[in-house]
Amino acid sequence: MTAPQTMPASLEGLRVALRAMQKRLDPGDGLQGLIQQTLAYLDSFNQEISRADEHSRLAAIFQVSQALGSSLILDDALTQVMDAAIQLTGAERGCIMLFDEAAGGLDLRAARNLERESLSDKEMEYSRSVVETVSRTGKAVLTTNAQTDPRFSEQRSVMQFSLRSVLCIPLKVKDRVLGVIYVDNRVRTGLFSERDRELLSAFAVQAAIAIENAQLYTLTDRALAARVAELEGLQRADRQLNATLETDKVASTLLDLAVQITHAARGWVAIRPDEESDPQIVAASGFAEKEMPALPPAGDPLAAAVAGSAVAVRAGSTLPPAGMLAPVVREGKTVGLVLVERAEPDFSGSEREALERLADHAAAAAENTRLFQRLRRANDAKSQFVSIVSHELKIPMTSIRGYADLLKQGLIGPVNEKQLEFLRTIVSNVDRMTALVSDLSDISRIETGRLRIEPAPVPAGETIREVLTQMKPQFDARRQVVEITIPEDLPKLHTDPQRLMQILTNLLSNANKYSPEGGRIEVRAAQEGALVRVTVQDHGIGMTEEEQSRLFTQFFRGESSAVRDQPGWGLGLHVTKRMVEVLGGSIGVGSKPGEGSIFSFTQPVEST
């Protein structure tokens, strides 16, 4: 749309000439009537032009308002408003300024010219006095020639930029000024009229609503993005905090995250080792070498946080500088504390909330470390107990077995058949007790990391045959056949020979016990890359899937009578699994009820 239309200059000159002629003619001259008719026609024509122009301008306002209503992108809305304002007024150029609460003043957000080109801040030279007046008063300013207008003629910007026609309209929503629309022309005077001011003011109402909607949408979008980013950050924090059960590592991770989200200069994290003890500082950073961090003393504004109250801002604290302390609370109990400090500026409400949320997310990890430490202490106590008991039991069991063997041999007198049967029972049960004590000792040493391992190059085939030779009486007693499949070129293993024999003995004893008399047991070995897999297969009672899932746990034994009839404590396979894993291999089982079981384990090949 072009600038507002008025009567063409040629017709306006004709009207001026006719009126001058009318004044020179006598009242009774016949030309007077013709001149009067012509003037009336010119006035009517001018009114038609004005009505057509008014209709066109209102239609343009309606179309632009509709377009603005569908735009929620602030920059797009500002550009549309500015282009429409220039077209409606015929201005040379213009700009939109919005209030920036953070900066405390107006910020130029869009500047355009009649050709719909964007202008830079330097290119958009405007009257600051006009803009400040409109933003302060909330009322429009119109000047047909700023150079001669007493309100602005002496203003530096007006003189420096040779401003003439200027029109500035406030952008208001519910009496709140969002900013201003400014248009001008540096060449023509009298470009803008009161009608232009009214039209642009009417348009500014719709424009202000569209701008406010776009601002709200932008703020909402930013808030949503910030919230998503925060949730993603907390998710990462959860992963980091729960990646370990070591108290010092959890505390260090929590401290790093707290310092990062609050932009603090230093801080510390304290964890309560148990419910009866006070929190103890576990991690600290940013303190001088000789400056030791400490918990807030009694009477300090932060001391309340130790009891589990909300984060307290350290106003008047005896521990400089200013800071925040957040309790790490789990099920209503304070399990830890996190403190952050910096000299300035003071911590904001959002930083305080962020620290609170981080402390909430750290509560589970902190409590887990406490529980883990309690479990570790209990496990250490159990292992120590087992070690002591095992050592104390070995002495009397050795004596019992030794004296029973002497009695069996008749060294202190003849032994009848019934007495010999009793002595065999004693020896058998002592052997069972010895195996149990040995298994318990192995479990204790494995769990505490004190199991002695002496890796060496071990010929797998020879070791398997040696174990089978030692166990031949057991297989012969049940008339079981053992089939061996071992390649001649099987490489040596990198493992502990004594522990390997213990593993093989456990698996072969298991096959011997749960295979029927006269049954068949298969032992195979084969290389699989950098590993050798050893397989022990029986054709005995087999196991259900549920039994297989629990097979390697401590003290587990199947419920069938065939299992219960066999002696055992349910520790052998558990020890075997732990031993295989300590030696760098893995173990598995496959089985079906009534069809037997297949146990296989791997050991690393000796590197050449």
C-alpha cells in the first residue's frame, strides 16, 4: 500500500485558479454558476478519493492484524508490524523498540525501510527525545517538521540526523507500555497527519497484543527448554551419582555437580556414616592448602540445615564468604550435607532451587553408600568369623581323622566289623566337614580378595587326566564309564594348576553323584580362540530351568529326593563358579530333567 492519497496537485491547482477567477467575476456573470459546479465536482471527487484511500488502509490493517494473530515467533511478528507501519503511513523508514527489564531501558528490536530491507542499529538514526517522551508518557507524538517544532528542534538527534516528519506510537497492553513504533522521513515535511496517528494507534493496539503473545510464547518456550535441559542434567547426575557405591566417589561427584550448577568458587560435602554419628566432610575443593573446611558451628545460620531444614542462605554466617548449605535428606533423615560458597554475587533463588533438587537426587546415592559400607563391614566381620572358625575346626578334625585311621589299622588292638563300620562313618563325616571348611575358607578368601592365585603354564590334557586318575575309585564304585575327548595339540592354559584341579574335581564329583550306576560321563576340551573350553556332561537326573537359575548360589540344593539323598552342602558349585571367574574364565550349565546336565567352563590360553 502507498502513502495516503489526496487530490492530485494539478487538480488542486485548478481549484485554486477557479476560486481566484470567481473572485474577479461580477456576481451576475454567467460563468459564476459554471465555476461553482466545477468546484463542487472537484470537492466530490476529492471525497471519493479519501473514502477509497480510507477503505484501502483499513483493509490493510485488517489483513496485517490477521497475519499477526497467527505468528508466535517474536522476530517474525516485529518484522510484520514494522513493514505494516511503514506502508500505512508512507514513511521512509521506522523501527520498533521494546522494554528490556534486565537492561532497564528500550532495546531496538526491528528496523526496516520502505523497500522492506532490514537496517542496522547504526543505519537507524532516530529521535531519542521523541522515543523517550512516548515511552514515558504512553502517548503518541506527531510532528510535521521536527526542525521547526519547539519541542524537538533543539534536540541533538533531530539536528544531527536532519529529521523532519516524525510519528511515534506507544505499544500498550492494559495500560502497560511494551515499547514504541517509530516512523519518520528526513526529506519531506507534513508527511503525517492526525488521521495517520489515529490509524497507526489503532494498528498499534493489535500489534501490541501480537507482540505480547509472541513474548509469552518465547518465554514459555525458553522456560520449557530450560526445564528439559535441567531434567536431562539431573538424569546425567543420577547416572554419575549411582555409578559407584564408594562414599568418597559419590561425595566428589556430588560436589563437582553442585559447584557447576551454582557457579560456586568452593565447597564441601559431608556424609553421615551412620544414624548416630555427626556428618563428616568427605570431599572438599577450592580451599587453600592450610585452610580446612568445617561444619557450621552452633548458632550459625546454616546449622539448621544439619537437622534437615531447607537450604539456608548464609547471611551473617561465621564461616566466610556467603554460601548455601543443602541437607541431603532420605526418608526424613539427614544423611549428608552439601555446601557451596562464593564471594559475590549472592546466590539467586533459581540456584538455590537447583541445589535443593540436586541434593534430593543425591539422597538415594548417599544412602546407598551408607548401606553398602554397613554391608561391607558386616561381610568383613562374617569373613573374619569364617576364617577364625575354619582355622579352629581344622585342628580337632585333623586329630579326629588321625585317631580314627589309627583305630581302623588296629594299632591299639583288634577292631571288629561293627567297630570298623563306625570308624568308616567317622572318617567319612570328617572328610565332609573338611570339604565344607575348605569351601567356606575359599569363599571367605575370594570375597575379601585374599585368595592366593599362582598362574603358570598348565597342560590342560594332562591335568584333566590326572584328576580322572585320582577319582577313578569313585567312578569304579558306581561302575560309571568316563569318555575323554581331548585334542593332542590343545595349548597350555594360563591358570593356577591347583585351583584348576579343584574346579575339575568339583564338576566331576557332581557328575559322579548325580549320574546313575553304570552311567556314562563325557569329558571334552577344545580351543576357542584365546580360550580353552572344558565340558563335563552327565546323563543323570538333570535340572529344571528354575533350579538352573539358582544353581551357583550359596547353599542351594535341588528339592528332588535324588539330590537330597546325596551328601553335600550346596557350596561346591558356588565355589567353582567364583574360582573360574577369579582365574579369568566363565562357567555355564545346560540341563533338562531326566536327560542329564552339561557343565562347561573356559580358561585363558597361555600367551606365546
